[in-house]
Amino acid sequence: MTRRHLLGAAASLAGGGFPHISYAQMRRPNILFVMTDDQRWDAMSCAGNRILRTPNMDRIAEEGVRFTEAFVTNALCSPSRGCILTGLYSHAHGVTTNSGKSHYFREGITTFPMLLQRAGYYTAVVGKWHIATLPAGLGFDHWCIFPGQGAYVNPVMIAHGARVQFRGNSEDVVGDQALEVLKSRPKNKPFCLLYHFKAPHRDWIPAERFRNAYEDITIPEPPTFKVGLEDRPEGVRSTDMQIADMPDFRERGVPASLPRAERKRLNFQVFMKNYYRTLLGVDENLGRVLDFLDKQGLRENTLVFYTGDNGFFQGEYGMFDKRLMYEPSIRVPMLVRYPAAVKPRVDREHMVINNDVFHTVLDYAGVPLPKETEHHGLSWRPVLEGGAAWRESWFYEYFEYPAVHCAPIHRGVRTRRWKLIHYLQTPQAWELFDLEKDPEERRNLYNDPAHRAIAGQLREELERWRQVLKDDRSQDGAPAAACTSRMAKS
């Protein structure tokens, strides 16, 4: 099946002609939402990365707003994606893990594409979906997604329930699909396209043209690369996230027989180079779509978002993966471009969260927010267009346990300066960090008498958020030692 035929079949499945849309309605912004998987906040040259060159990510940043304080409320792929689609915290939308019964949306959920579709938008999603509830019935005129994690090479995709085999690298395939959607869309409607890449998710297989990039350089290790977890809570010490133990690279010349410190060093270099190589494919295909918007005169009135579904450890405390409420895991890139209304700048002041995307999109589209999303997020429109009073704290939650990587169930609260984390596994534990003085989160101040007052205030703030968000999950969890996963490929 050709891509053109695929879209033609999808249009017939969507059914019927398109209603007349007035000129005023046409001035509502088009929406292009671009998301990667596991891209941390500083994996862009515009964020100061001195090795990775991302001219098209930089292009959005230079022509729009780059939020430096952007976070996810659950640093796990599927829950985070659910938060973006629904504007709700993961305990409210139902997708709290990457598999099983809690990988489905709760019944009756509302997504922002659903509301945009009802308001006259043409809606589509291409690429990585990674939620057990398929896009059918969630507001998409067209959908073509990877099953599960998807494959980097010659991926199969699911288009309206039918499996279709594609050839090539996943970033190029998704780029082709995005362009076909834009070319074939009905021209009398504003569009909303969700453009989702697999990269830079593990197991980091770049396109052939990027295979030798960074071959002759050494990636610098982070300052905490050799710092251990000995003084961390048991739930953190019991995680299965050490780079030295990664099984991925034995077939790439890093034998398990090497001393642990040497495995750690070599695994880090192989992992980081391929992580960056896959992002070169993302950036190139991002540029193809941005060029199309320019050539078709769509740039001015298209609201573009660029983000990742969660952050990623890149050797901090010897770790990889995400899940924990530490900064490398929860911080994401967040770029917003809308030339018709938003002036370019870097925003280092406002803490924004992934739940906010839902609220911002609907605000710009002129669509009322569902009442159930109140308190779960905010529209960035007042901030993007001139500044506003803003949140002083936000709430974090993580539920997938026992599971791959053995990250403990925990929740927390973060302000501009402080972070409080509560680990719910037995034995329960707390961490308190002063991010102003200790941005690498080396020193837990929770039991320091000098910080007893701020710890108490943050515990009260955490409980306030639980009440506001109706988070009624039990305080108690299974013993931390109950998880025995040995690093499956997740």
C-alpha cells in the first residue's frame, strides 16, 4: 500500500464531505505538536549542548519561546502521553504504567484532538502512540501509529486498525507520514497534527547516514558519573538502572567480562553516541515539515510545540532511564512557536508542565475546557503573550512497581527552589533538595534540623495538591525488595 493510498483510505473511513468553515474560523491556529521519546531538556544545541547540533529544533527556539523550566508530571512514556492528551494527571486519566490494565485510558476520557475535531479541526496522529487504548474514538480523522514501542528499521505501523509494512528508518517513515497528512488534508479546515518520533528511545539504532557521527570524539561524563547511591533511600538503591549493567552493548563489543568501571565507561560512550545519532534523524525530519509550512504559507498561523515525553538520565549517579523525580528524569525540552501572536524569547521564569499542553491548545483554538481538568494544568497563553501570575509549585507522581527497572512508587512537590520526594515503598523515605544551592541533588536535607520548617511546609503543600487533585492512592506500597527485574529492554 502506498502512503497516498493509505491516506485516501483513511479519508473514506472518516466518512463524508467536510462542512463549510467560515473565514473567521479558519483564522484559528493550526496545531503541530511534535514529540520525541526520552529526549531530555538539554539534548538540543539551543539548550547549550556543545556536541549535538539540532538546527531545526534551534529554529523553533529562535522563532518562538524556549521554556527552560519545563517538566513532566510522571516521567514514564505512556502516563506522560496520557497527561498531554487529556490535560489530567495520570491517576485521573487512568494510564499509570507502560503495560497491563493500567495502560488503558479510563472509560469516557476526553482528549484535546476529540474537542478540536468537534470544533471543526482536521485531526491526525502519526508515529509513536504507546497507549493500549488505540486512537480510534479519541478524536482522530487519520491515525497511523507504531504498535507498542515500534521498530527503528523497516517498521510496521497500524493505520485505522490495519497493519502496514514500511521500509527505512523510523524517523524518515514518520516524517513521510507527516508530510502526506499535511499535503492531503482538507484545505477548508484548520488542522491538528500530532507528529511523534520513536527516537531517542532505547535501543538507539540511527539511520545509516548517521552511523559514523561522533565516531572520533569522547562524550564528557557528567560530574556525578562516579557518585554512588549509597546514601539514597532503599527504593532508589534498589533500582535497576545502572549503565554498567546494561545488556545492550555486549553485541557491540563491550563484553560482560570487563571490570565494572570499564563496562560503565564504554557503555556510556556507545549509548550516548547512538542517542545523539538518532536525534540527528529527528532534527532532519522536523526540518522537512517546517520547510513545508513555510512553502505553503502556513508558518504564521500554525502553533508549533516541540517536546519530549520525559527526560533521561545520561550517567548521573551512573544511571540511565527515567522514572525517578530527579531533575534529569523530569525536565524536558519545551519549544513553542506561533508567529501570529508570540514574540521569540527564552523563558527562564515560569515552571510549565506537560499537562498544560491540553489547556494551551484549547485556549488558542477557542474551545472551552472540560470542568474535570480544572487544577490539573494551565494555559500558557497569558505567559506567551506578555506574562502573568503563575504557579508556585506542582505535583509529581509515579506508580509503575514492581516492573522493569524497579523504580519505587513515589510522589512529590517541586517549587522554583525546593523539591520534596516521598517514597511509598516499605520502608518509606523522604528526600528534600535545595535546587538553588544543590542543582545536582547531592545532599538530602530532609533530616537536617536547620531545614525542618521548609520540610514541613512542603509536606503540607504535597497534601494540599493531593486533596485538590483527588489523589486517594494509599500511602503504603510493597517492600522495595519485592522487585527483581534485571533490566529488560524497556
